[in-house]
Amino acid sequence: MSARHEFQTDDARLKPVADKVLAQQRLEAEDALALYASHDILAVGWLANHVRERMHGDKTYFNVNRHINPTNVCVAACRLCAFGRKKDAPGAYTMALEEAYQTAGAGYSDAVTEFHIVGGLHPELPFQYFLDLISGLKERFPAVHIKAFTMVEIAFLAKIAKLSIRDTLLKLKSAGVDSLPGGGAEIFAERVRHIICDHKIDGQQWIDTARLAHQLGLKSNATMLYGHIENDEDRVDHLLKLRGLQDETGGFQTFIPLAFHPANTPLRHLMTTTGFADIKSIASARLVLDNFPHIKAYWQMMTPKVAQIAQRFGADDLDGTVIEEKIYHDAGATTPQGLRRQELIRLIQEAGREPVERDTLYRPVTRTETSVTVAV
């Protein structure tokens, strides 16, 4: 029986979308809006799973990583954030370099293949602090991939250093930055951005910074923060802008939809996202972002259970072991700070998928009792 005959829905809006998906044709804005508008989550999920399995079969990727947030001092006052603090505010902190190295090394073993580094926009830390942070980590942990600094942080560091974005990226790359995370994208729509994060670079500047990073050989991820004051049109606009840049550079590895956690933020009056919305965000992204290799269900935001379900709704990645994630936990996330490697493997296997440990660049990692090998 053909896939077209297996697909079923009572939502007439989805039928032309399904025809395109099954014919491997690109979805347009009206198709993406139909996905977000539909309440037939099983039909949307079936289509997303069809694409996911065409691309990755039963594989679900994960890695062994550690998050390092060197400072929460931030000049911005974004209404979406519970992490940032003013310099003298209660709870404000900035790691000395040795402290950051110790944090990276706490519980470190050869299993760790990635340091994920993001933090606040500190007004007084010199650019050299960040170069020394990266080079010091690289010197102490030469085998670990350093994924560091969002596009927002890059633009801020360029301002601090009085350098161009390009020269800032080149200096960070020379110090040891291997790739960039995808945070700070939030929602590109100017109307929304003005309300939730007007202290950050705008959406076009985020895109322009990512373009430069990709041109310099630095891969990155991309995110979208949903579940606050944005609407379906804003989400679709965001996805299409990411897809357009990916057509141009091919530099994005993974897309990560991030559910907004309103607790402890100025937007605390908003409701948290539902599992339904989380799953639909994953599925819609897989269908619209046809040129993104991977879609991640970030278990820290979604909870391990929802991220596990997402592996049947378009996601092919579960993220990593993490260990001490501050940004979303400050905003009220109640998930564990970290999961052990074996717990991730169990989650993936119980979802009926095949666990594949990867490094940051999605090269398979093979382990024995005495060695770690990364396929090149």
C-alpha cells in the first residue's frame, strides 16, 4: 500500500499539504499555517514521522555534553528571561577563569565530547576574558568540541571589543570555538521581539551573524522560542527565514524549538505550553525545514517524556547529558539538571528507536571500556 493511502485525516486543510510532503515537494507559507492551525496532531505527526524516517530511519541521536554558563550578569532586561541579573543584584555571579575550568572538569571523563557555553551580556568583562576562557578550556580538554556563544553574544562581544562581527568570530575560532549554539533567535518578528527582547539584536542581525559564522566554517544550530505572545504567522515567518539562510549557507545542523517557561519572568502571567503544542512544534518544523538535517526535542525544556514521544513526531535528536543547566531552570523548568548516558539510551530504546551517540558534528561515537572513537 502506498504512503498516500496510509495517510488519513478529516482535516481538509492537510490533504494538499500531505500531497506535497509525500511527493517530496517544498511546503510554502500557507502549508505551514495549515499545519499550525490543524488539531489533527496524529495526521501532522504521521507526515513528520514519514519525513523523519526517510531521512534517518530509526536512529535517534544523543551526545555526552556539559553546559557552562560563565556569567548571568546581563545588560539586557528581556521580559522572557529569568536568568539574567544586573551586576549588583542578588544571585548575580561571574566565574573566574579557574572556576570555569573547574566547572568544566567537575565530573569530567573521556565520555564528554562537548562543552556548550552561553551566558549573559556582561558590560564589564573584556573580550580577552572570553578568548582566555575558550583557549584555557581547549588547552585542558583538547578533545572536547567547544560550542560557544549565541549570535546575540557574538554581536555584543564585537561591540565590547570594537571589532567587526567577522573579526570577532575569527578571533573566537582561533581561540578554539568549534561551532555555535542556536539561542537568542527567539522570534524574528519585529512586533514580538520589541516586546519580549527589545534589548537584543533584531532578527535580521541574528540572521546576518549566523551567515557570517557559516561563511567562516563555523556550523551552528538554530532555535525558535514559542508559547508566549507570538502567533502562527510569526512562527511560520521565523521558520521560512531560517530555511532561506540554510538554502544559502548550509551551515545549520539542528533546529531546536524551545517552549517558553514563564515562571520567574515578567511574563509569568502567561500559561505554560501544552504537550500538544510542543509536539506540533516539532512536527511542523520537520515538515517546513526540509533542508535542516536534524530536529531536536530538547528534553530539558519539554521533559524527557514529551521529548521521547517527539521521536515519533519528527524529532531525531534528544540532546545530551547536559549536567547543570541554569537558564531554563531559573525560569522554572522542573526537569532534572542532567541525565546519565544510560538513561538517554533507555528513553530512546523505549520509544522504539535506535540510540546513536554522536559528537557535535553528528559523527558517530564508538565506545569500549578503554577507548572512545569518533568516526571521521
